Amino acid sequence: MDRASERPRHFASDNYAGICPEAFAAMVKANQRHEVGYGDDTWTEKASNLIRDVFETDCEVFFVFNGTSANSLSLASLCQSYHSILCHEWAHVEGSECGAPEFFANGTKVLLLPGKHGKIDPESIHHAVNKRNDIHYPKPRALSLTQCTEVGTNYTVEELKQLADVARKFNLRIHMDGARFANAVVGLGVAPKEITWQAGVDVLCFGGTKNGIAVGEAVVFFNRELAKEFDYRCKQGGQLASKMRFLSAPWVGMLEEGAWLRHASHSNAMARRLESAIRGLPNVRISYPVDSNAVFARLPDEVVEGLHRRGWKFYTHVGGWDDSRLMCSWDTTPNDVDSFAADIKELASALAR
Ligand SMILES: Cc1ncc(COP(=O)(O)O)c(C=O)c1O
């Protein structure tokens, strides 16, 4: 047996984790009897209403299979093909979705913005919009923010407000990639509405998978006008589940008694535990503030290789950076963190001698 298979859990991705008990139990319940297909079922209605309760507003809700489709289809509904979408240069929609946003939006161009710690610098929006205003330039129409960002940081309420002010000035609609939205909510200690519709977000891709659901994200339109015919877009994009209840029921399990926040809070706490165990070790540098369930660390190659030899899985050079990305999940245990950190310590210290 290789050493990796001896490890019950890894730090590679919150996608590596299984289904949390609350989501699993809801799927089992949804499996007891027949239900109407294609979303006209009681589970989908209940899950949509729970999402409206979470956000304290009457939003439009759709359930799709994954984050790429949630992002692509929602962005497509904000833009015409001759528009452009502004996003951070490290955004998932830019580098990790194989061009799906441009594909589903029929050629809408993605324009890249800089910013520290994975967060868009509001000044760069001015620059991108004002750079050209002639008919040859793809007209900026949407601003896409990732919350938590690709490097595990969070936009604060104030930072979102600044971005929304600029977006409003230039008539940009705001899309939020919330693959780890739950981690942002607990990390910031805010009400979900404060970092979405109250901050000017038009549409949120609310992540379920990384939070403990088997499969699925919710597309939440706060600007209901933009949701017009989104059901057709989902169907055409292959995202209308016939047995929709198995996408929606897990949300009921997650939201009904707050499991989504408990799990996010736990994975954030595990990341903080890992950060404090390895910060300050020789040859180890923490690259970004640890605001959520990810620790990005610069580790020497010898340490990375040693950890891999000991069976730990985690990604390096994610998105082209030199960092190792160490992700915690809803089921990461303190013991997992401590033994991983002990191995990092041993390998890094041996190198320093
Ligand atoms: C920031 C971000 N957005 C979206 C996604 C969702 O992608 P997928 O299509 O794999 O569900 C991910 C998954 O890694 C992500 O990290």
C-alpha cells in the first residue's frame, strides 16, 4: 500500500472530503418516495425558501451541478457577447474553467485586474474601463469577485462597498463566485446579506460542494430581472437536473439547522490551527492572511517532496504561484492538522541544520 492511501484525509482540496452527515441524511430522506422531476418538487421549493431566509430577501434560486456552470451561466446572463467581464488575474473564472464563461457567454471577453492578496484593486477598475471607450474594445459590463478569494482571503464589507461604488459608477453588474461563501461568512462574522445584495452583488454562485454537499451549487439572483429565462440557459447548458431533488435536498440538510456555518467554522478553525503550528518554522513562509479554510505557504522543494513521500497530498504551484495550497475541510480533524504540521516541522528543521 502506498503511504497516501494510509492517510484517511489530505490537505489537497475541500473537494477531497466526502459528504457531510446532514447533506447525506437529507438525500436519504429525499429517496423515500417519488417526487416530480426537473425542480417542481417539494425539496427544491423548501431549499429555495431556506436560501431566501438565509439572505433575508426574495431572491431567485437555481441549483446546478458545479461551480464552473454556476459561474459561466450566471455571467452569461449579465452580459452580451460584445461585453467584457472584469475579474482578478487569479480568478477561477479566468484560469480554471477552461474558457467556459467566454464559451457560454458567446465570446464575452474576460479582462484581468491586479490586486494584493487576490483581491481586486478598485483603482484597476477605473483603469480597465477608461483605458478605451471606442467601439473596438469589449465594453466592460460585469465585475466578478471571488469570496473567499483564490488565495483564501476575504473581501471585507468596506472593501466590497468600495468596489460596488466603482461598479455602480461604470454601470457594471456584480457577480460573486462564492465557491467558499460559507467560509467567508463565518470568517468575517457577518450576515450573508451584508456581503451580497446589501453590498451591491447582483448574482451569487453559492458553493455547496466544498462545504460538504456531494454535488451542486446554488445560483442566487438578488437582481431578479437578470434571472429572466435563466432556467432555459440551465437546460441548454446541460444543467437542469431531472432528479433535481438530489441537488436541492442536501441544501435543506445544510441550511435547516445551520450545518453550513458549523462546517465552515470548523474548516476555518483547522486552517488557523495549521497556520499557527507552522508559522515561524525555518524555511516556511505563510503567503497570505489566513481568513478562511486555506493556508498558502512557501515550502522548500525538499519539504514538499518529503511530505509527498510521507503520503500527504496537497497542491503546489496552484494557478502558477510558487506556493503550496493547504486546504482544510469540514471533516479535517485536529489530529490530522497536528500530524501534518509535525511532519512539516521535522522536514523544515532538518533542512535548516
Ligand atoms: C474559486 C472557485 N470557484 C469555483 C470553483 C468550482 O469549480 P467546479 O466547477 O470544479 O465545481 C472552485 C473549485 O475549485 C473554486 O475554487
